[in-house]
Amino acid sequence: MPKWVKTTLKILSGIIALVIVAFICVTLYVVYNKQKVLNLITTELNKNLNGTLTIGGLDPTFFKGFPGVSVALKNVTLKDKLWANHHHTLLDAKDIYVSVDAGALLKGTVSINKVEVSNAKIDLFTDSTGYSNTAVFKSNHQDSTTKTKEKSSSSTQIKRFELSNVNFVVDDRKAFKLFQFEVQDIDGKMDYLSTGWKAHLQLKTLVKSFSFNTQKGSFLKDKLLNGPFDISYDNKNKLITVAPNQLGIGDDTFTIGGQFSLAKDPVTFTLNIADDHILWKSASNLLAANITKSLRMFDLDKPIAVTADLKGSFGAGDPLLYVTCKVKDNTLTTPAGRIDNCSFSGVFSNNYINGKGLTDENSVIKLYHFTGNYKQLPFTVDTAFINNLSTPVASGIFKSHFDVEKLNSVIGEQSLKFTKGTADIKMAYKADLVNYELNKPLLDGVINIKNADVSYLPRNLHFKNTGVALRFYKNDLYMNNIRLQTGNSVVNMEGKVSNFLNLYYTAPQKILIVWQITSPQLHIAEFLGFLNARQGGVSSKSKGSKTNLNNQLNTVFDKGSAELHLRVAKVYYKKFLATDATADLLLADNSIKVQNVSVKNAGGSVKLAGNIVQTGAANTFLLNTQIDNVNISNFFYAFNDFGLKSFTNKNLKGLLSAQAHLTGSINNAGNVVPRSLNGVTTFELKKGALVNFTPITSIGKFAFPFRDLKNITFSNLKGKFDINGDKITINPMQINSSVLNMDVAGVYSLSRGTNIALDIPLRNPKKDTAIVDQTERNKKRMRGIVLHILATDGDDGKIKIKWNKNRAKKEETSAEITN
């Protein structure tokens, strides 16, 4: 071995031996001067305290801090002067290991290289008055003498520190804040610069509470934080800066950075958090309970990108929150259903209007460029707002274009069913959110439906090539350019519902649709579905947004009313044809009220009013009608002779005027239910004729063989009928004709029970035409031989003509008495 190597090794061995001897000496010094060293450490640590620091014991740990000296402090407590009032110990540590500089210790001073704290609790407590146990640390406002003294001596610097099994609590009862961390391990290193210090630490801690407002709940509750931090402090600006770094929070990794300003009291902070790949549920579970509860109503299938900025102070009040997220081609689940192919950019802030506080009331959710498919209905919302999370209000502009057939899956198929057509929607909306669904919206916009085939199932009505333009303005609904086609009928409609949006949700039974309806031709048989009672119904046990919407529509259809004002060029009903028809109808509560109906028919006019009440298979009606100068033959033909079998349109000629007050029933096919009619009708027939009426021609075979009874003309015929079921009571009526005169009274039955008395004088009316005086003519009317005929039921179901013996006996008796 070369000599210089031997010499070098001897010198190094001597130095090492000297260091070991020195270290042993220092250790022995500590062992034999425990109390003195303890007093030195306690004095050093108490320099800036306004309270009591107690150390239960001190033991050297020999080589733990080599080449320095490590001491173990046992049962260390730190209490402020008012501890007896609040009983919150600022520091209660079972074990604190302090590594001090050996040379400084021999000089009578302490330089701390490393501190390890384990099995401890740090409790920073502030009571409801604002007093904090951190008052144990002296104020920086000291007199100039003290400042001068301390300026000459260097401040204590801790170069490394470790914490394990430490429960750290910040409990602020005045500001309702609670921060509690169960520190499993923190390992840190500090470097001191002329401008401040820098620290690097590795953190592993469980968050038990991170509450800026204990009344609303904790952020990050029961989440494990695991990762590094790089922290620096600027003496001049009193600013702590946390460099952005990746930190594990629960099962997710976030990039977190921020700043803490110590220049003000209380301390202010800014935190920046970001994660570009996190599930919605995971993100919502990191927030306070009041926010998490709301967000759990929603879900996104795939991860999203999220950023969050928090600005606030450790004093009273909530921090400013500004959260952003980006969603791309995701599936959103909401209380109202699923939205597929969902994309949007979102922002949340609790400072919607500056100066109005950081509260739920001043919070806002903004969704930009929101697109998606709801039940296969594509839509876009350029910007959507949800303001005031205490009583949330949603607003935005909704746009969509789709085939209307896709509406069936949204509204169900209990009211409307679409099979063809397109829809365009552009709608600005503003609505309350109740249970996260729109309630009582205020709408402004249009819905255009074109070329649609739609069925209204409750009435079994079907429409082709339908067009609808719905215009929402404020609370009113306008329905313009509506074109309905069913069969051969074409209907054009304009409508309005005043206060629609309020009544739709609160009182659908008060909804009144006012329609202005025109048509070039209307076939009533194609609308007989309105005579049907509404079919089906919605179970009260049904649940889900689709059913709720369908329930609401059914309620409106079922309980709402419609006021119809019709102007129709031609109206067809079976054999009936009318022109220039006008009518006012009110549809409500399973009833149809008919007013101001006027049509031209058979060369005259018909006016009527009344109502129909829907009662299942049959519908009861009340009808008041006035007929002026209609062709009686055509009129009877149009109405199938009103059910008469022996008296038809072929037997009648002339101009009919009549009035009728009738009640009865009509079935769903539009036919009068047999034996249901009741009421009174009066008529007047001008220029009339009775043609080939069998009861009269039968009499003529033997009573008037030389008179033409096949065509009996009337100058003016008046009568009154009482109708009761299948019985028509003919009130005493005089018939003055070209061939004969007769008095008629009795009952005509549509089934059995016909009993009509006819008194027919044989005197030829032509002989009396020269008598100008009507009174004198009436006196001679029944002179001479009078035939008393009785029309009754025959065995074959037809009317049988026979002599009215009872009437004849009365005439003979009356003649005898007169004589």
C-alpha cells in the first residue's frame, strides 16, 4: 500500500474517531443533563407563545439523528391561556422526535434539523365569538426593543419534518367551518432562502371533513389524499404557493395547485383542481352533501373533463366556486329520461351576480352547445341556464327537427299517435325546476308540424296530411295554419288558449281552446268519433316521465274545453247536404253544446241549438230547431224520413217551416236510438202536396172513387206533434186540400199502437172555392156526409184502415140531441 494512502486512511480514521467520540460526548452530555437540555428546548419553543407548553419527558435517541443529536419528547401538550374555558388542546402529542445540531447544543443554543410528530392531535379551535386557541402564538406587534434583540439572533429553522398518525382539526364555530384530516404520513423537506423558504412533502392523509359550511356538508369526505406537494413562501408578499402537482383523491388523480395569502386576517386562498378523465359519480362524491345530493339525480356513462377553482378565506362565508366540465358523445341519465349522444360544455358558479353573495340563491349552472337525442329526438340548446339552486329556474333556447313519428315514444300512444310528418321546434323557455323537472314553463317560440298523419285515439279519429303551427307567447298558446284532412273532409283551423301555460299545470279543467274553423267541405260522418265517450285511460299507479307527460295530456284532453266557431261551405251527412253552414260549439265535460247553427238546405234554411251529453254507447241530446221554407221532400230524404216507415219523402211536396224542441239519444254511429225521442214539434206546410199516401188512397177506393187522391195539394197546412218515444201524438189538425178535407187526431206509432182518427166529409172542397168569407167556408166544411175512419195496426205490421164506430155513434147521438 502506498505511504500516502496509509497516511490518508489514518487521518480519516482519526477524524471519524474524533466525530464518534464527540457524538458520544454530546450524547453523554444529554444523558447527564436531561433537565438542562429539556429546559433549553422548552425555552426555545416558548419564545413566541402565549400559553403553556409542557413536555413530559426527554430521551436521547443516539444514532437516529447522527451526526446531530436526536431527542424524543414525550407527552407534549400546548394550551392557550383560555384552555379552561373551551378545553381544546392545540397540540397533544405522545411522541415528538427532535434532531438538533450537536455543535449548537454544546454552545448552549438549539438548531433543529428535523422534527417527527406521531400519535398526536392538533386542534385549531375558534369559538362562536371569534376567539381562537391559536392565540397561544405571540402577536407580531412587539416593541422595538424586543425586535432589536431578536434581530441579532437567527430564528429557529426546521429543515425536515415527518408526521404520522396525526389527527389535524380546524374547527371554526363562528364561520361554521370544519377541516379534519387523519394524517397517515407526511414526509417533508424545507430549504430556507433569503426571500422565504421552499418545501417538498409527500402526503398521505384521510379527509374526514373539508367543510366550508358545516350546514351544507363536507367536500372530499372520507377520501384518501396521496401524492407530492411543492410549496414555497414569499416573505415580502406573505404568500404561500402550491405548485401544480398530481394528487390522488380516492381512486382518481387530480392536478392541484393554489396559493394562500397570509397578508390578511383571515387567511385567503385560491385552489385550482383539474381532472380530464373522471366519472360523474366520482366527481359528485367529492363535493358537499347538498351539492352531491342534487348531482346524484344525474349520471354520465363515460368519463368527463373537469376543472374547479376555489377562492375564499378561512373566515366566515363560503368560498367562490367556479367549476367547468366538458362532455363529448356521452349518455346522460336524468329524472326525465336518458339523453344519448350528449355533448356540452358546462360551468357552475356560486357568484352569478357580483355583490349578491356566494350562496345557492346566487348560483348558476350554464350549459353551452348542448346537443343530444332524447327518445331518438335530436335537439340542441345553444345556452342553457339554471339559476338559484334554492328555488332553481331553468332557461334557454331549445331547437329540434325530427320525424313526428318519434313523438310516440315520448308521449305514449294513449292520446295521439303519429305515423308520418316532420316537426321543427325553436323555443325559448324559462321554468321552475321541481324535482329536477320543468314546471310551469314560460315559453316563447314556435312548433311547426308538416304533412303529418295523426290519430286521436280516445275518439278514434284519424287525420291525413296535417299541418300545425303552434306559437307560444308569454302564457298564451296560438295555433295557426292548422290543416286537418280525414277522408274527404278538409278543415282549416286557427286557435288560441289564453293563460295556457299556467292552467296546463294547475287547473287543466279550466283550459278553453277557442277555434276559428273553416272548411270547403265537411263530411260529418268522418267526425262521429266526437260522439264516442273517451276510450282508455291512464292508471294512477303509472310512473315515469313519459307516463307523467301522457297523463298531463290526457287530463287536458279529458277535462279541457273547446269553443268552436265553424264556417263551412258544404256539409255532408249521409243523404244530408247543407251549404253556407255556420255554428258555434262548446265541447266540455263529455258534452257538446251547440249554438247558433245555421245552414241552407233543400232551398231553405235550418237553425238549431242544443247540447249532447256523452254517456257511453249512447249520447243524450236536447235540440231546439227552426226550419224555414225547406223543400219537405228533400228534407225528409236527407234525414231518412226521421224513422217513419209509412210516411216518407216520396209522399210529400211543398215548403216546410217548423219548430221543434226534442230530447233523445244518438248512438256512436250518428243514428237516433229507437224510441228515445221526446218533445214537441210544430210545422207549417205551404204549397204542399200529399202524394200516394197509402192510408188516404185506401179510403179513396171506396169513398171517393172519382177523386184524384194520389196527388192532394194544400194551400196551407199546420200541425202540432207530441213525441214520446215511439209514439207520435197528432194534436187535432185540420187538413184542407184540393180533393178533400179532413180532421185528423190520434197516435202514430213507430212500432205498435197506431190509433189515428180521421173525419172526412164527402163534400167536394171545390164547391166551396167560390165562398170568399173564410168563416162561412169553415161552417160548410164539415156539412153533409162525414166518414169516420180509424187507422190502426194491422196484423201484417202495416196500417189498417177501418170505420171508427165509436166516433160514428157519438156523431149520431149528437145529431139526435140537436134535433
